[in-house]
Amino acid sequence: YNVFSDLFDEAIRIRHHGFCNELKHETDLDSSRVDSEPFDPTNKYVLSVKLATVRNLRGFRFPSACSLDERRELERALAGALCSLEGDVAGHYYALPGSCSFSSSPGGMSEEQEALLQGAGLLFQEPDSTLLLSSGIGRHWPDARGVFASNQRDFAAWVNEEDHLRLLVSERGSNLSGAFVRLCRALEALQSSLADAGHTFVHSERLGFLTSCPSNVGAALRANVRVRLPMLSQERSFVDMCRVLHLNARIVDRDNDVWDLTNTQVLGLSEVDVMNSMARGFRWLLTAEETLAHGMPLARPGLGQEPLPGLSNTSCPAKLPSLAGNRSRVAQILREDPSIYAALRSKQTTAGVSLLQVIKPGMDSWGSACQAMPLGLVAGDAECYETFAAVFDPCVAAFHSCATNVPHPLGTSGMTIDPTGQHQITVRLCVSRNLEGMRFPTACSFDERREVERALTCALLVVHNKFPGTYFPLRGSPSFLPKPHGMTMEDEQQLRTNGLLFQAPTNVASLAAGLGRDWPDGRGVFATRDYSLGARINEEEHITLMAVHHDGNMHVALTTVLAAEQAIAGGLQKDGYSFARSVRLGFLTALPERLCTGIALSVSMQAPGLAARADLQQLCETRGLRLLGVGRAGFVELASQGGSFGVSEVAFVDSITSACASLLASIDSDEHCGSCQRQHQ
């Protein structure tokens, strides 16, 4: 892992969701900190739990590379330590059949012992895959390999399989915490016994426990819970539900609805955090199963009344959680200065928004930062930006690359992306706003969300003469009295075709932010008759105005949206509302990435020559653009890379227009040069 770090670090980054060199894995085997409250006290749904962890001894090559003598010395040391275990993990060591290395049983275990271990699922077989064989795992098979099994067959250890040591703990029923306590006790006893012989387990300060396969580094812990969920597992979204809860789901017995659920992450998440995360996930799943069994409707995780299971849903833990597995900006800032967490964790805004609600997206999203929320924190109301300034200000400054004390003016020019008109260009411009005095969609109550919908739909009716259109509540939302069942399927399809419809959030960050609560109540889309202007109500912000122009003219789109915004603001004023705005930060948004102008831009350009460029990603990044993708017929999808902090609306649109125009000019110039060269030839 050190000598070949250039190779391993990149493999680890890809396999472990962006875990980079700056991060350090935290090891925590304090079983007293594990949630011990049973999540299935009657064992009605959980059939069994199994824990597996691997270790290697320092100073020895791993099984893929060790010599015959090393492997035998490892067996001697490990078998001796295992046989010294006492209590409920006491047992016997059985060398694999045919192994002559263990003096107590030359020739290995008997056929009767082999059958017994095989029946208990404790025996491992010789490798038969090309991958394992080519790695060297099978050399000298079966010499110096064996199984230690406790007298009750609920604790076992594999010696010299893929790693030096693999410990296995099993429990009938749902006692996950009990299994972890036994595992920790066994590990502690083994460490003590091995230390007396001068041996220690290989552990890295950055990567945790080191293993033969880099997919297991870190906690090196796999928890498997076998469950039977006859109602919930029939839901089409069952596997996605598990994914949101950080669980992998694998069908074991389809006829009896039996599934194996395992943890998704081992690096960047401590052993204690793995256990607690699984317990939270299973509580939600079993509650959901009971809900369906009683004939009640089920909301997916994060889409009902309760917050997404994750970081404590009531208050911030006294100790800052392990953040090694979190790649968001807020996690980085709290890692660098834990005193910020200590100073803010007990604070609340006047409306009751806590630090917990602010940082939950970044805490619950393991792996690479969510593209939609790279900062990993959200504001629950306007006051958050001052109450929690110690965490918001450095995040905002890092994202927008400017200071956060610059006043922000409201500010058209006539710049165009393609003056020649040779390229098909579509621009989509969005402006987000929130109502002053109301908590944002990330933290608002059920009643607040409905009041926001009422106020905004009334304001939209006031501007009907300028922007004639219709409000369509999301299908299934009963909050808008003129359409108590929401929009029709035909309306839904029309809005989807025109790019105005929005869906329930599916990524963990958005669900953890609270954006899916009470879905779809109090949410909808306003659209003008020609669908050129739309407004999303209570999606991520109270209102997001959208203009779509197929002529590539961003400034016309901006003018349209700002005119609509001013008209709506006038309608809101009659109802006693205004848009939340700060002299220091501009328009205030739930997502701090949108602060200041609240503008987001995306551009679709048909430019086959550009789409074919191998360095397209680099060309975009150097111009401050984010490449969203390359589509058919040479369409290139782009968006603004950063925010609009510190500039006016017009200046921001000018900068994106200029960047897109520069992209087109570069490819047009290349094509022109190529044409001249061909003519010269």
C-alpha cells in the first residue's frame, strides 16, 4: 500500500467512493458505543446475523505472496492464539484435509469433522476462480490452512484463506450488537495473546486495517443480516430503499422472500458507525414491513413524516461523528476545526432550526460529495446563515471563491453564444427564491409548506395577465383545493416533455436534507400556456422560476424570469410576504451553492466537432463550465461550474455566455484551419 501507492490509492479512490489521500480512517471497536436496543425483539423478521472481519499479521507477506515457511509460521502463531480463547468462544482448531503442517492433526481434519464443519457453513474451499488463482491465494493448497470453531459453532476463524485471519460470529435472531460484543472480545483476547508472542495486526493510520483485497481495507468488517420481509420486498423500489439506508440487498430465497442485507461501506466509517448505521436502517425496514402488513400506505425513506435515518434525528451527538467517509465540504471543515461543531451543536434559530438539520446531508452522505450538494449543508431558514455563520461562511467562501462580506447589487447586455446562428442551442435558466419569515423546504412543517404553496399560487394568479398559465399540483397531492388529487397523467406527461416536472428526491443528500418529507403534499408546477416559463413550488426552494429558450439567448431568458419574479414579488407583497434577502449574501437559498442571485444555468449545444474532442472535460473546466454529458447527434450538455456569488445577474449570465461562445469559437477555429489545410493540399 506504500510502495505501490500510485496504483493502490487510485483503486481505493474508485472502489471506496472517492476516499482520497487527505482522509484518515477512524477505527473504533468500543462495543459500549453500539446501539444495543433490539430492532426486532421477537425475531419475527430477522432470521440471523453474521459478522466477518479480517486481519493480517505485521511482518509477514499476505497469503497472495507469502512463502510456505511463512504460511506455516502464521498457522502456528494463529492456531496457538485461537486455542487460548476462553468462555463462549473457546473451541478447537482443525487443519484442512490433506494439510500436514499442524502437528496435532497430521493429515488434517477427519471426514467426520469435515462433514460437521461443512454442515455448519464454517468450512472454506480451495479457490477456483481465475482471479484468486492468479493472485497466488491457492499456492501450496491445502498446507497450513485450517478452521477454528467454537464448541457452539457460533464463532469461527479461518486461517490463511485470502487473509491471514478471518473471524466469523453468528447469532440466531436479531442480536446484532451482541454479535459485535463477542467479536470485539475475541479480537481483544487474540491481540493480547499474539502480543505476548511479539505479533500485532497490520494497521495503517490512514487506511485502517490492511487486507489482501483493497475492497476490504478500513474497518474490514462485513455485517450480514438475513431477513424475511414478505410485504416490503414485493415493493419495486425495495432495493433502492435499502441503498438509501446504506444497505446492499441480495435475494436468497425468492419463494419465501428471504434476503441478505449487508453494509455498503468499510473505509471511512468506523466499526461502531457501521453497526449503528445498520441498526437504524433495520428499524426503518421493519417498521415499514409492519406498516404494509396493517394495510397502511408506505412512504419510502425520507419521503414520509420522519427524517431519513442517519445522524441523530433529535439533536447533535455530544461527540463529533467520524467524518472520514464524508467527502463534502462541511465534513472537511469540521474535520479541520472540530471546535466549530462544539460551539454550534446546541444552537438553534428562532424558528427552531438546529445544526443537526444544517449538516445532516453531509453527515449522512458517505463517499463522494453529492453533485447537487457539494457543500453538504443546507439552510433551514434565513437566520441559519447568521446563527451558523462559523460553518456556512467557510463553505460558501470555498465554493464561490470569494469573501462573504461583499454587498451584492442587482444589475442587460446583448452578448450571444453563437452570433453566426449555425448551432442549435437551448438554454435553461432558473432563479430560486424563498419567502421571508418561513422556514425553507429543508426544515418547514407540513402546514408551512401548504401556506407557501397557497401564497405563491395566489401571487401567480395575480400576474395572470402578464404570464397566463396554470398551476398543476403534483399527482397525489391533496393540498390544492381546485385540484384535490393533483395533476392528471396527461398533464404530468406534458410537463415532463417540456422539462418542467420534478420528481421525488432519490439521492441520500437530498433525502437527508429533508426535501422529501410529506411527499408530494404542497408541491406543484406552474406553467405558461406555451410552457416557455415555469415555476416549481416547494421542490428544493420555495419557488424556482424556469425559462427555456431554443434560440440560445440567455439574456432574453434572464429578462423573462426577472420580470416574472418582480411580478410575483408584487403579488406576495399584497399578502404580507417578500423574498428572503441579505445585504451581505444576496438572495437566501436553502442550498448555499445558489446564494446571491439564486441563478442556475444549463446549455445544450449541437456541436459534433466539440462533442468528439477527447479533451472536452478540460476545455469546459478551464472556462468555468461543468460538462453534464454528450448526447446523440453531437449535443453537448453544459452547466455553470460554480455559483454566482459576488456578481450581478447580468454579469453572471455574461460570464457563462462568454464561456460557451469561447468553446464554440475554439472548435469553429479548428474546423476552419482544417478546411484551409485541405484546400491548400
